[in-house]
Amino acid sequence: MSQRDSLRSLDARIHKALAAVGVASDDAIYTPPGGGDPIPGVRVYLDEDGLAETGGWGTAANVQRVVTFLLEDCTPAKDGLVEVDGNTYKLVSVIERDASRSAWEVVNA
């Protein structure tokens, strides 16, 4: 199994456990920038605490909200939209990315 496959498998299991306790969503809707076809059933985590680790060395950035996507579901891009629990957010900038997931600073759309 490749590193990417291992990471995706691990993140999928973690997501399933977090979704079971209401910390993650299995039914977000991602719309690519420019109004492409919406992608339903996207798995995400929404962090509204306003702090995200960046750079891999414990560097922190104060941001209003962070949405983390599992990359098996979609390929998020700047200015894309994500609807989570009835709220729509616009992707501003990528904070962190690996072979399995991508974390984005988002603002209300």
C-alpha cells in the first residue's frame, strides 16, 4: 500500500469516528470556482475556533474558520464554495495539504 493510500485509509477511519460523534460532516456540498457542477457527499471537518497549525513546525495562524477536506471526495480550489450544515463558505487560501486531506481558510460566502 502506498503512503497516499495509507493516509487516505487512516483519515477515512478517523473521519468515520468523528462523524459518529458529530464533529465531522459526511454531507457537505463542494462547488468548484466559476460555478462548476456541485459535488455532494463531501467529507469535511469545520473548525470554527480560529486557530490552525501551518508549516509543519507548530506555526499557528489566526483564521476565522478552517474547513478540512478528504481529497478522495473532491479537489478543493481557491474561490470554491462549500456548504456545511446549511452554511456556505468561500475557500480563501490553503493552510495545509498532504496526500489525503487539504485544510483551507474560509469566509462566509
